[in-house]
Amino acid sequence: MKVLVTGGSGFIGGRLVRILAEQGLAVRATHRRDNLTPLAGVEWWPLPALDDECRLAESVAGCDAVVHLAALAHQPGLAADRMPEFRRVNTEGTRLLARAAVCGGVRKFVFLSSVAAVCTRSDAPVEDRTPCAPTDVYGRSKFEAESALVAEFKDSRADWCILRPPLVYGPGNPGNMRRLMRLVGTGLPLPFASIRNRRSFMFVDNLVDAILSVLRHRAVVRSTYVLSDGSDFSTPELVRALAAAAGCRARLLAVPVSLLTVLGRVADAVHALLGRPVGIDSTAIDRLVGSLLVDGSRFRQAFAWQPPFSRDQAFEQMARALVETRKRTPR
């Protein structure tokens, strides 16, 4: 099997590419970076944009499977007025890649969507039958991408699978988790003690293993699954776990959730007034205070899958990575 991995130099893609290569598969990995480290069995493939149809056709040529990871993610303070850009990258990019895969004779297509395509907050556990009602531009663009993919594969014999993980964490994680880790690492008091929520997260290496399970699966899939590995935390629990991994003490202040919600709206207003991001917005606050548990039992049953890493093992890896980073950082 030869596998095309889009976003192969990213947080998730880098791990997936390495493991695929270690297992002896031929890998073509798209990227937008310079000075990538050569890796045996991996063909690094520059792909500046997902709307370049000719380049997409060239990238899938000769590949048996595609794992589509490349995407534009939510960025606090920046997303509200960028729906056209999210649609261009996440929705139309997926549509064009799926079309190229169909024309190129690809046998299996795995698309990494997001639980945000369903919702970003729910008091009831989210499962595969939960109606989709995305509330932000990222989630809407991912939901539209799913629909576009299914339409492109409708008359094809190729197999496809859509995966909807929650927020992914692990050593080197970007986005909201990295920002939260930095805040925890400062030792400053954080206003999260009054939050009473429950959210699912997913360790990056468990996600990679789930993707590998789909690639190895011999039966036809053609379905969509939410994913979970049991990494469920309240926000205060998550802060304490991150603090333990960083080797520092968690300092939590009891601030009313209503006040945090107002803070998010104020940040939105400041961004609108100044025309530049302030590092936080109402969407980020909503994800800190709201609940979003994911029930991934259907995926586990369909693929006989169990996450290879526990929560404790995941945070042990994060702690080791933090120690190594500190050793390499000049003082």
C-alpha cells in the first residue's frame, strides 16, 4: 500500500507519517514547510494550496489510500469573519482532493473531520446519531467538507471513512491546548476553579492508531464515526494534569462562569474594534466552561479498537517532552 498523507508535517501528520514508514509502507506526505528532515520511505511533497487541482491530481497518482489531515483550524479572535477562507481550505479543498482521489483510482480515503462538525457544547454525550448543528465557522466548514466528500464518492467503488475526534493533545500540541499549557506553566492563578464541566480529549498517538485501524480494515466502511479514548476531564482537572506534567503547582481561583463568559464577549468586541486578535474569544471561553463528552463506542466495536495509551501514559509522555524541551532551551 502507498499512502498519501496531507498535512504530513503537522502535529498529527508527523506522527502518522513516521509510523506508516516504520511499518514499511510507502508514504507521500504533503507539506508547506521548508527544511524537512529526510525520512526513509517518505516522499515529501510540497503542496502550497488545496485548491490547486493539477497538483492534487499529481499528489494522488499511484497512491492506494489517502489520509486527509490538512486543514485550517480555529484561531481565537480570528475566525468570526473568515468563513470564506475556512470554506476554501476545509470544504473546497476536501472536495477537490476527494475528486482527485476518485479520478486517480484511490481505494480508500480517510478524512479527519472534527466533533465540531456536530457541536462544540452538549450536556448529553455526543454519539454518531447525534444531529449535526455546528456553531462556529470551523465546525461548519468541516461539516460541509464531509457532505462534499460523500457526494464525490457517491458513484465510486472506493471506500471512505470520516473520523470526528475531539480536541487532540500530546507533546508539541498546537492551538488551544498549547496556549493553556503555557498559561499553566507561568504559575499564575487561573480563574477556573468554579467550572463544573466534562469534556473529551484524545491523545495524539491514540488517534494515529485509530487511523491505522481504518487503513488496515478489510471490510467496506463508508461511514462516519466520532472518536474518544477515555481522556475525559473537567477544566480544573485538565489544568491540574497539565501542571503535574509541567512539574509545577496548579493555582486555581473561583471566578463565576458568567464572568468568564462576559470576558469572552468583551474580547470579541475588542477584536472587532481594533481589528486584531487578542489571544482569546468567546468560542475559546465556551470550550473552557462548557461540556462535550464523546461516546466513541460504535467505532471501537466496528474496528475492534482499544486505545493503546491510557491517560496516565499520555501525560507521562508530555512530561518527558517538556523536560527535553527545557534541556534544549538556552538559559
